[in-house]
Amino acid sequence: MKIHFIHAMDKDNPGDWWATPKHYFPQFKHATVGHINEFNESVGEVDVLVYGGGDLLSSGNNKYRKWLKKNINLHQPKKLVAWGLGLNPGFVRMNGVSLLKEFDFLGIRNPSLARDEFNKDHVASLGQYEYVPCASCLHEVFDNNDAEIKYDTGIIHHKNWPINNRWIRRAIEGQNYAQIFNSPNDIETVVNFIKSCDKIITSSYHGAYWAMLLGKKTLVVKQRLHAMIGEIDDPRYKMLHIHRDQHDGKKLVAQYQQLAIWYSRQKFPSRM
């Protein structure tokens, strides 16, 4: 079976780089892989095209639609699989759901499609989508969470949306806090930073996702829409509380890892 993976191959952005399931399943070690807008004609037609993970359907920007269509036309996959893709209303409003229906299996990282954000007809027509967490939960860096807490609060800035909120600055004034950017960086540095913090404030999807996996109390500055488990919109500050209470990080990582493995076995049974 000829399998080709496509994702954002940016080694300086650990969320993008580690989002593809190709990293984690030895059965895929001989599969080919390409950048989202690389369009490698030498790969040719494939049996299965795996799109994702990453923020590849979370924008209304027309380039995402063009890139997806071009990759489908170029590789002519017998099966098209979405794995942990971000999907937001901007993409759906611009493109509708016709292009999404090209997927034989639509696995997106949104736990739910809120009807106040997505047109209710779109939600109904996407009824067959599956929640598939970002595959980065399978990285070995999550195998333990025993680091010493060094900071009351850690701030993780998305490189394009640094946090500069006066309310936040006042709230953490006098606290022992530290801050980093999501990119350029590596997954070990970011995750170990999260482990060393009691609480996380971030404008990065993966900053929030990894903090949740590690059981941290997390606040996301609402720079863009990224639906997460247990979100509560706070209109005063335009933020999202991801969770008010700490999750059991070990249980959550195990659950997400099992879900990722289950999805792989369901969609690639002959290779497991």
C-alpha cells in the first residue's frame, strides 16, 4: 500500500512538525511525506493520502483550499484521510463543506462544532466527522510529568500573536513567572517549560493542548478560534478558560494516545 503524508514540515515550529502520525507508527516508516505546498510530482498517485495534523483547515484564507485541491488532484488518492486537522468557521464559510466531503475519513482536532460558531446546516452535513486529537500526544516527552515546579505562571506566546494584555500583566504582577515563544523552538523545550510551571497562559494551540495533557490550569488568549475541551468564553477579556480545575494529566495522555492508536488501526487495518 502506497501511503503519502502531508503536513506543515516546519522543524522550528514543534506543533507543526510533530503533528503528523508518521512520526509515531513504525508501520509508516517507509511512507513518503511532503510539505503542505510542496506538490512533489515524483510521488505520483497514492493509495492513501493522510492530511495533517496541524492548522491546515483553520483559516478562511483561500490558499488552504487551493493547496488541498492541488494535493488531491496531484496524488489522486484512493482514500483521503484527515488526521487531527484544525477546522474553524472561516474555512467553512468560505468553502462550504463540499471540499471536506472529499475526505473518506474526516478526523479533526475540534472536540465539537459549536452551532453558534458554525452554521447549523454545516454541522449537520459534517455529522460523520470524528474527533481525533493531535498525534503529538504520542511523543515520548509526555511519558512522565515529574518535573519540579519553578514558576507560578508560564506564558507561551504564539510567534504571530504575542500576548500583550494589560489585565494579564496586572494579574501576574509580583508572581514568579517566565515566558517563551512557541517558535522557533523544539518540543522538548516547550513541554519541559510547561512541566516547570503551575499555570499556563498562552496564545498557541499546542501550548494549550500540551498544557492540558500535562494537567495544568490553562488560560488561552483568544487570538484565534481553537475549540478545546471545557472552554468557557469570557467576553470581558476575549479569552478562553480551557479548564478551571486540573485534569489528571497521566490519564488524559493515556486516553488520547489510545484514541490515536485506535484511529490508526481503524483506518489502516492491513498495516497494524
